[in-house]
Amino acid sequence: MPIENAIASGGIESYIRLVWLFTIFITVLMLLLCYLYMSARKAREQELISREFSNLMIEGLEIERLRISRELHDTVLPLVRAEQVSDIIRSICINLMPPDFNRLSFKDSLALLCAQFSRRSEIECACSIEENIDFSLISAENQLHLYRMVQEAFNNIEKHSKTGRAALSIRSDLRSSFKKILICVSDEGIGLKNLSAKNEGLGMKSIRQRAAIIGAEVDFISESGNGLMVRVELMLSPPPQ
């Protein structure tokens, strides 16, 4: 009997140790899950704060663009007598002013932007926009972001590409089961070497920033000597349920 009691006592002690080990394991696991959850939540909050801050900065930039454009047009332009300088100032004012999508549709605004870029830079620019795209699915705020992204891409072409030809293409993504559009601005210039986030200029960073705000995906595709393509992909409607 004493031997049986000892065996039984040893079995109970082993069971208790297993229970304690299991309890400790569950506690550590719960603490780890709580830590991961709090870290993910904090990261999401920081991302949201960063996105809101970026949005506020860009809104402030648009207000400042409008103010400078008005100052140039109303104060500086009347004092200028040289026609060539007046034309340059008018061109700057047009670039700074936000487009009026109530007066001119988003599609026509982009086509006009393409023509203005070509006339100003003397770079031939082909413009291809699909007829069946419903741009009314894009809010006016997001249309302005897209317009500025295309405008910035054109500015980069004019400053850096050393090309005589560029193109703007907007089409539906036929591979997708829900509504997406692809906006591509490309050139046939010198391209970029070692393209990475580290050597992106202010223009590219501005495009990325605006893309993040509106939930679009953006890629810069380039090979040295083969030009640069700015590719923006935007979902127009949520996936079907």
C-alpha cells in the first residue's frame, strides 16, 4: 500500500506540474497575442495619423497654390509689359490653379493638361483615354489628386527625361473582376538608373503621397535609356460580394 500511495502521489504531482506548465504557456501566449495586437493597433493608428497629416499638408498646398496664382495674376501680371514674360506668368498661373471639374470634366481637364504640357515643353504628347470609363465614380477630391499626379509626372518629364515624346494613357483594367482604372504617364527619354525609394525626387514622393491618400497603387517603371513610366492603379468600386 505505501508503494501504491507513493505512485499515486507522484502521479498527482506530475499532473499538477503539467497543469502549471500549461497555465504558464497559455498566459505567455495570451500576453504575446496582446502585445502583437497592441503593436498592430498602434501601427494602424500611426499610419492613419500620418495619412491625415499628409492630407492636411496637401490641402494646405492647394490653398497656397491658389493664393499664389491669384497674386501673380492680379498683382504681378498687370505690371509686366513684355509679352513673353506675361505668357510665362500666365502659364505658371494655369499650372498653379486647381482645375474646375464643374466647368470642364475630369477627362477633358486631363486632355487639356496634356495639350498644355506639349505646347509649353515642345514635347509631343499622345493622349489616350477610354470612352467608357465612368469618372463620376471618383470623388472630386480624388480627381484633383489624380490630376496633380499626372501634372507632376509631366513636370518630371519636362525637367529630366530629355525626350521628344511622351504619352498619357487611361484605360480600364480588363483583368479585374471589379472596376479599376490604370493611368500611365510615360516617356521615351533617358530613364533612371538604380530606381529605388532612396533616390526618388520630390516629384515622385509627392505622387506616392497622393496615391496613399486616395488608396491607389503607384509604380515607377524604368530602365536606363528606355524612359520612365508612372503607373497608377485605382479601384473605382468595391469587389462584388
